[in-house]
Amino acid sequence: MIKQLYSLIQFDESVKTMEAGADNIGLVPMQNGGVPAHRVPLDRVHKIFDECKKRGVNSVAIMLTNDPEEMLQLAEEVQANILHIAGDGYTATPEFRQRLKEVAPDTELMQAVLVDDESAIERAKAVDPFVDYILLDSGLAPDTGIGASGMTHDWDIDAKIVESVNAKVIEAGGLGPDNVADAIKKIKPYGVDSLTKTSIKYEGGHMEKDIEKVRLFCERADQAAKEIGL
Ligand SMILES: O=C(O)c1ccccc1N[C@@H]1O[C@H](COP(=O)(O)O)[C@@H](O)[C@H]1O
């Protein structure tokens, strides 16, 4: 079971998050979008992603901009393992996928799908043929993008999507140590993702990972997956 943790800002907390069991760590490289306090300067992105490589952890660059040209520039610059499109104004296309391969041949593509009602199933199917991952998430963040709501959504829809697509499905939206096991047992995803419930939030939008909660999240996810033979 892949455990994906967002949204890393500092180098030291990234290392601690990897040591606590994360398989994928996600961050917002400096761009036009997202809460200013969460955007990571590019020199630090490189330092964190180099550390990921050394430790065999996947680096994920989250795109909150809605400009595909800016995404491709960033993809070329950071060469992440995964590019996660989470902006609410742009959805990946086969052409985007092709251009991503040209500028970052080793970067896989993850498309966030907003699960608001059953229409999410068709939206997931539409991107399935040309993405590597589909991330199922809740709500729209007030600043930009799909996700970061801290809320769960209808897991029955997610279970149907897992059955209907070939891409690897990452379950997101309001997951934390308290409910990750239930989500895995119900949805049977390829991976699980957490932001709000494994973070400490401060005034002004600053956040840092709560390492004990990250550790618990990873431990409970692995235990649940083992129990159902995933
Ligand atoms: O990670 C962010 O900073 C972010 C900002 C804006 C939109 C989405 C973002 N992240 C994605 O949202 C999920 C779920 O968040 P939560 O656990 O429900 O709070 C997060 O893990 C990222 O995939």
C-alpha cells in the first residue's frame, strides 16, 4: 500500500516524513497557484527531491496552476517521479502526456478527479487511458485546486472507480490515522493520501507535518492492506 503525504515545505520535516513511512511525498514547487505559505522555492525542491532519490521515496510535484505551459516548465525543472495535476481549471490531455514525456521522460502523470457525485466515474474513465495515476479527492480548496479540504466524500463512488479503471488509484480527501483503515477496506485503492489530518496548521496558513500522526497513518494503512491481502 502506497502512502502519499502532502504538503511538505521544509527539508527536515520531509526527511522525518520519509522516516515515518511515506512512500510518496508531495510538495508545491513555487508557481502561480496555491497558498503562498505552501509554495516551496526551487532550490529547496531540488534538495528534498534529491533526498527522496537517495532513500527510494517517490517525489511528487503538485500543480495548482491552471497553465499547462507553466506545468511543463516546472516538470522539466524538477524532474519529479510524479506530476500531480490538482488545479480545478485544467485536466490533462493525451497531448499534454506526450509533451510531458518529451521534457521529463521518467515523470509519471497523476490527475486529480473531484468526487462530488456519480459523474466522477465518467471523468475518471475519460483520463484513464493516458494517465498513470488517478487521485480521487474531495472539494475545492478556497485558494485553488481539487483537494486540501480535510473532508471525505462518497467512498461507494470511489470503489466503483477502482473497479472501472486501469490506472493506479490513490484515495485522498480527509484521510488520517482514524479512518485510513476503513477507507482501504472499503475502496481497495493502490494508495492512500493525507494532508490535513496529518498536519499541524498555524495562523497565516503555515503547516508542518505531525510526525507521530504520519507514523500512525502509515502503520494503520499497511496493517489494513495486509488484513485484506492487498
Ligand atoms: O497539498 C496541497 O497543498 C494542496 C493545495 C491545494 C489543493 C490540493 C492540495 N493537496 C491535495 O489534497 C489532498 C487531500 O487533502 P486533505 O487530506 O483532504 O486535506 C492532499 O493530500 C493532496 O493530494
